[in-house]
Amino acid sequence: MNIRSELAEKLKIKETQVEAVLKLLSEDCTIPFIARYRKEATGALDEEQIALIDEQYKYLCNLEKRKEDVIRLIKEKDLLTPELEESINKCEKLIEVEDLYRPFKEKKKTKATEAIKLGLEPLAKKIMAFPLKGDINSLASGYNMSVEEAVKNASYIISEWISDNASFRKWLRGYIFNTGEIVVKKKKNSEDVKKVYEMYYDFKDRIKYIKHYRILAINRGEKEGILTVSLSFSKETVLENYKNKIIKNTASFVVPIVEEAIKDSLKRLILPSLEREIRTMLTDGASESAINTFKDNLEKLLMTKPVKNKTVIGFDPAFRTGCKLAVLNPYGEVLEIATIYPHEPHNKKEEATKILRNLITKYKVDIIAIGNGTASRESEFFVSEAIKDLNVKYNIVSEAGASVYSASKLAISEFPDLTVEKRSAISIGRRIQDPLSELVKIDPKSIGVGEYQHDVNQNNLSDALDFTVSKIVNEVGVNINTASSSILKYISGLNKRCIDNIQKFKKTKIFKSRDEIKEINGISDKVYEQCIGFLRINDGSNLLDKTKIHPESYELTNKLLKKLDLDIKDMEKTIFKEKLQNVNKDLLCQELDTDVYTISDIIEELLTPGLDPRDFLDDVLLKSNVLTIDDLNVGMELTGTVRNVVSFGAFVDIGLHNDGLIHISKLSKDFVSNPLEVIHVGDIITCYVDKIDKEKEKVNLTLI
């Protein structure tokens, strides 16, 4: 099998693209580097496509290796036929290979292996020949045991033969999946105090169509001992199908024996293992879907537009221990820390108001970022009252993971003299100033934008989220002179040694050019090639160093500028931009002997040098007054921020204690199979009140 051509056909891309990606990966190129700087080789495949090629190639190589091993193992037993070898080579999935290998595997002690030791395999073969003459007594005599014992043991062998038949298993697996139902019941005498799984007490759904989030919820309920799960399908149809496939002559006197062997094989050997396989397949599919949702949510959260050039107060709400305030300058540096006690049990509201207003005035604060944890809405009420007549606004910021960061070694090293709560206030404030730089300090699993994250494959989840963070960090790029170790660890090609040496260099001086990075210990030529395009120097000696243009293209860039009679120092001038916008790229490619992808990227960077891709996104929603549930009425128009997207809809912060829910059915007038088709984390949306439940303090919203 030509793996590359098969992969190209499967992914609907050219074989040359597959070959280019695999060659670059084999040369230790990173996925972000390939996606950004080798478009001419890959045909501009993005990170997701490149990662998929890598993953699928490894799977197909593993599949081919397993085929070779199975063929060799069967051949060693002198049991390989041309037909079997052809069948193995045609397999497209590992499970199909294992089905074909099953009859030849060395078996552990089974009823069939014990029967074979007793010398009953010849009898089993005679029975499966479906003789017409004679009777069972004459057929099963002479085995040093009663006829009944001989028939019973021979039947075990027949049952195992039936179980090992690959084509039977493939048919039955497909039949159960396509026609069966998953049936869920409340386990007898189990306790579900909060009725978390109430909808699954008596639940059934088609296996083929069940939603992934239901699978994960059911699995969790089963694991907690609250639910029982089974697969339901027509066992009569299965039995009849097996009879038709296996029984060659219905007139034979051994038919009843074979029928019992079929029933035994199905009940004892085939169905339990196939049901496990199907449950595993459902779980794997559900896990993959949930991880993809988490990835998308994380990507949108990390790409939240930063609030630049603003002085911010990070406000960590609390009752008994007081609210911690951290005043941060526009660069995220701490100017002052304070604690106020506006809530129960202290109720020092007047004193708290005075302290907050003084800080706002003293430092000319632009925005207050309030964490959305305990006492958040009470703090919002307090802030909205305290800032009346002041030119300052506030925003509710997700503090998911802030406590994880605040107690981490990293936070302790950054602020060794501060308490956990004060560090948390700093983190909350920085999250609005530069969400990406702050969120990379936290394990992505702690950021709180997933669903059923503890029920999916944890290794796969970690790999997927790390890939997403790396993708976004490299897409945005970092200023090497201000970058933390936390964000540098996601930069293409850099390892801990490189990062430590970079940070050591910055303790005594700053980088003035990308060339200086070459001199850092650990930055080999390969590492430099992979990382340098994603590292910016904003005020360096070479203006190109603040762009995404790779140093390998500096000479080409200068040739382009010379041909157009442009001076790089005039990058901000209108005439410079107009000339670049009106160039004939195809002609330039010919004259400069290069490709259109590289020329296009260079021109784009010269037009918008060092542009942050997040600048194109929605501004953060800032507020100055509070909304209560009593202010709402059905049909009312609201503006909100999407906090989380899940399979059944999206949760939106509209300023209430609890986020409002937009059910998937309320996202569009058209059918929506996945909420991510319509809405994403961080979106600023206009929505409408659909339903109000004041008793439960819940609000349902709609986009239609």
C-alpha cells in the first residue's frame, strides 16, 4: 500500500502536499513553522491539517506494521493462504486486522482449548460437515467419554470457531451499531440525591445517532453506580442470520447441536466482547467531540482582544476575607495592593468605597476587572455604586484557574511576598490587559471552557489543548523583551534550556536585534530557524524584526522594496502602503524568482508591521451599571459575552449572578447540529430574553 497516496485521497489533498509535510516533519520542523513559513511546499496547509497528516500517517504506518506482523505470525504457523493474506492487506482499520488474526492467536485456557486437549476437534469438524447418514451416537462414540460429554465439549470448539469468524463479527458489529439502541435505567437502590441523572432514569436512544455529551453523561452515571447501561437489538434477527450463514444442510441430524453452539457462542463469546467494543467506540467518539469543543472554546478565549494602554484594577471578590485589589499599570506591573471589606460579615461599605475611589483617582484607573467567583455579583453592585460620577468602567472576568495559578510555583516566584488572594487579583487584572499572556500560565484544563473534561481521555485532552495554546501563541507572536517563560515555552522550537538562557540575558540587557538571539546558548541553527519568526523586537535596530517576516526572507524583502523604490523607514506613510497594495504579485514572483505565498506574506507584514491578529476582534464589553433579574422581561434585547459553548448551547454573561443559556434550538432559525457553527467563546452578542425563572434565578435567551 502507498501510504502517502492513500492519505492524500483520504484527506482530499494532493500527494505532493502530504510528501512535503512528512519531509519537513522528518527534518524536525515544527507544525507552526511549517504552517507559516513553508506554504510554498505544503500548498498553504494550516496547523490543523498538518497535525492531521502527522496523526493519520502514524496510524497508517502502525496499521501496515500490524498487517506485516500478523501475516508473519500466521505464516510461521504454516496457515497463511493467498486469500487470507489478501484480506489482511485490504483492511483499513486495526480492528479488522485483529478480527482476521483472532482464529490464529495463541489462546489462553478456554473451554474450547480444553476440549481440543481431550481430542474432540475431529468430532467438531464432523459435526460441522453436517452429515445426513447415521446418528449422533455413532458419530460421537469412541472418545473415552459419554456421547453427551463428547458433544458438549465439541460444541465448545464450534462456538469458538463461530466467535473467531471475522466476517461474522464485522457484520454483527455493523448491525448492532446501525440498528440497535442504548438503554439506560436507574440502578436499583442507587442514590442520586441532586437528581443529576434524572433524565437517564428511563432512557433510550439509537446507538448510531446518540449525542456525544449524552454518552459521556451516561458513562459518568454508570461509573458512579447510579445508572445501568445495555445495548438493545433484535437477537432473533442475529440468531437467524448466523443460522443461515453457518448451517449448510438443514436436513442433517446435527442441526440442533450447531444451533445450540451458535446460541452459546453469541451469548458467551461474541456479544459481550462486541458490546464492549461498541461502548468503547462510542466513548472514543464522544471523547474526541468533547475535546474538539474544548479546543475551539480555548482558542477563542486565548484570542480574546486585549485591552491595551489602560490602567486596571484587578478585583478579587470575597466575603469574610475581604476583596483584594491590585492596581496595574498598562504593562501589567503592580502599582499598589489593597484590601476592602464591603460585604458580610464586615459591611465596611463606606470605607471600601473611599479606598476604591482614591485608588481610581490616584492612578487614573480606566477599568476595574472583577473576578466572577464567590461574591462576584455583590461586588459588581458595590463597584457600580462606588464609581458613579467617575470616568471608569468595569468588566466581569472569568477567574477560572486563577486560584491554581496563584498557588503555583510560578506565582510564588513572581510575587513571593504576596498572599494567594493578592496574586489572584493581579491575575484577574492582567487577564483583561493581555488574556493570552496570563492564561498561558495556567494548565489549559483549569481554564473552565470545556464540557465533561474529566470524562474524556486525559492524555488526548492535554495533547489537544497544548497544541491549541501553541498554535495561538505562535499565531500572535511574542515580544521577546517582555515575554515570560510561561509564554516562551509554547514558541516553536524553544526548549527549557533556551528559555532559561534567554531570560538570563534579559536580566542585564534587552535584545536589540534578532541576530543577538543566535548567540544565546542552546539556540542552534535549527532552533533559530524554527523560533525566530515568532519572536518580535519592537524597538530594535532592524524594523523588520518587529514583523512576522522570517530573517531568511529579509534579503528578498529588501529586493522587493528596492524594485518598488520604497524605503522601509516609510512603512507608516500612505504612499508606501498604496504602492504595496497595487503591486502585481505574479509579476513580482517572476522577477524575484520566488513564490506567491512568500510574497503575499511579506507584503501583508509590510502593510501592517507587527499587527496583533486579536485587534480585529470584538472589544471587551465594559459596563458601568448593574442588571438584575427584576429588570428583565421576555423579549428584552441584551448585550452579553459568551462564556462557554457546550453541545446543547451556549452560556452568556448578561450581568446576572448566573449566566443565561441559549439552547441550541434558539441559536438560529435553521437547524444547527453544532453550536460552534454559530457562536464562540468571547463573542459579544445581541440576544433576547426568552424565559425567566426568578425562583431558580435562571434566564433562557435566544438569538432569533
